[in-house]
Amino acid sequence: MLKKPIINTAVQVFGKGITVLISLVTTGILTRKLGPDVYGSYTLVTSVFIILDSLADFGTKIIGVREASLKTGKERENIFIQATWLRLMTSTIAFLVGLLVIFLWNGFAEIRIESLVSLSMIWFTSIAGSLEIVFQTKLRMDLKVLIDIVFPSLFLIALLSWNKPITLLWVFGVYLLARIISLVFGIGLVREVFNLEAIRSINWVFLKKFLKESWPMGMYLIVFAGYDRAIDSLLIQKYIGIKEVAFYGLAYKIYSNLIQPAYFFVNSIFPLMSSETTERRKLFKSSTLLIVLGLILLIPTVYLLSPFIINVLGGASFAPSIPVLRVLLIALAFSYIGHLVGFTLIAKGGQKDILIFSLISLTVNIAANLWAVPRYGMMGAAVVTGITEATNCILMSWRLWKKAR
């Protein structure tokens, strides 16, 4: 039962290994060429805009996979099509919200043009997510991995080929171009598993029903993005400074990459979780064992190698990131378990429960950060991340236990 998911996970981990290597080189170059101050602005933009990406997604990707996994033939293709239309609509809404943020918030006053270029990538990211629905449902994550590799590779090639100084505008502009090219490549790949000619007019009745299913997950993603990335960065900028945002951002970037194996694995088994023919209890137990074994190997290794990792990525000037990364490993453990529990709840139709728990976690995160960041700075924010992940994981586990009784 786990053979295909494990193969898919292995493919994604292999692909992620390549993208992490690319990311290591890219980050090492960016931190040195941009410096802590400009890299801090880069981190701030990407941290805030991840909320807009969540609005653009609005839960349609994961719910699209769940619904498509229950269908076959033309019914499944119709879900792919309508999910794409809905994602384009939510992306447009997210773009408009982004415009308001850029022009009304003083934090973007000095980097408005750069922010606009970054914001314009939102539609292309949305289409890439629509392709992922097709690949994931059909258990062809190998094709998704190819797109994931092409995108950062193009940016790195441009970065290595550019011998002149770079600016934040250059970075976001090249990222946008790389995303467009990789998307064209992805559309070519999707032809292998999906008939693009099947695209037709919008089915408003279906979209209304689909939106009803996806909105709780969408709100959860927005809330999660807020306490996962944006709130701590904004408060660190406010109470400490943009340079500290860079230090925290580098540690958090590594932490985010470390979460990916858990996401890949759960992503691979999610269609099986959603299928009515799967022995779900057995699948959950086997998956839990694999995740725990992964944590036993991962956490001590990263803790010991933290100084080396930070030095490679940022150099000696980013040494303050080392203790932050080590504290974030506490959050990593809860995040791994939370991924499995959360996706299992979604497969059981528990997205509204997840939304409620995320709102509780958001409240905890905001209150704790407002107290901790002014007193303990980056370290306080890292501890709060662990507390938030633990809160969310415990609440979801309790609810899953209640549903399984």
C-alpha cells in the first residue's frame, strides 16, 4: 500500500535534494551580494507575500486533490479544469489585495517597484499549483519535481552569469522570468497525463460547491501563513531592525526546507488517505513510524551541523542565525507530526476543525510574539514558533483521536 507513495516521496526527496543544493548556492550568493540589510528587505517581502499566495490558493489545491481522487475519467478532468478557473479568480483577488498592501503600508515605501514585480508572479504560481493538482492526483510527482528543479535552476544560472552588482529589483525580475519559463515547461509535461484540449467554459454551479468545500482550508492557509512567516518578521522589523529580519529569515529558510520531506511524504499518501478503498488506520500507523524515524535522524544532525550550514549560506556575518536555527528544531518535530495529522483530518473532511485550531494557534502566536520579541528578539520569535506548532499539533491530534473513536 505504501510502495507507490514511498517511491513518490523518494522522487520528491531526491528532487528536493537537488533544489536544496541549488538553494544553498543561491542563498550563499544572495546573502553576500545583497548584504544583511537588503537581504532583510528580501525576506520581509517574501514573508508578507506568502499570505497572498495562500489567499490565491485558498485551499483549492488540496481539496482539488481530495475530490479528484474520488473520481475517474471525465468527472476527474472536470475537477482539474474548474479548480484551475477558481484558482485564477482567487489569484486576481490576492493581486488586488497585494496592491493595497504595497501602496498603503509604509513598510513597502522604499521598495514598491520591487514589490510590484514580486507580486505579479502570483498568477504564474497559481497555474503551477493547478498543474500540481493533476500530477499529485495521478501520482506523477516525478513530473512536479522536474518543474521544481527547472525554476530555481534558471534563476541560479542567471545569477552565476551576471557579473555586475545585483539589486532587489534584479532579483525579483529574474525570479519572475524564471517562473514563466518553468511554467511553459510544466504545461508541456502535463500533456502526458491530462488532455489540455478538455478545457472549456466555467461551471459556476460546480465552482460554488467547490468553494464551499475549500474555503475553510483556504482560511486556514492564510492564518497559518500569518503566524508561520509574516507576524514574527514584521515584529522583528518593528522592535529590532531589518538586519535581524535577515538573520531570522536565513534560519527560517533552512527550517522551511527541513519541513519539506514530511510535506512530500504526506502529499504522496494524501490521495490514498482520501480513497474509500484504503485501510486508513494501517496507513496512518505506518506513516507515523516513518516520520518519527526521520525526526530521530534529522534533528541531532542539523543541531550539530548548524554552524557549518549557516557559515556556508551566509558567511560569518550571519552567525546570529545559528542559535535561532537550533531553537526552530523544536518546532520541526511538532510540524512533522502535524503534517500527517492535519492531512488525515482533511481526508476525513475535517478542514473546518483545522481552521478553528489555526485561529487558536494564531491567537497564541500573536500574543506570545508581542510579549517575547521586544524582550528576547529573534530567539523569542523562534521559541514562539515552537509553541505555536505544538499548540496546533496537539489540538489536531485530539480532534483526530475523537473522530477515530
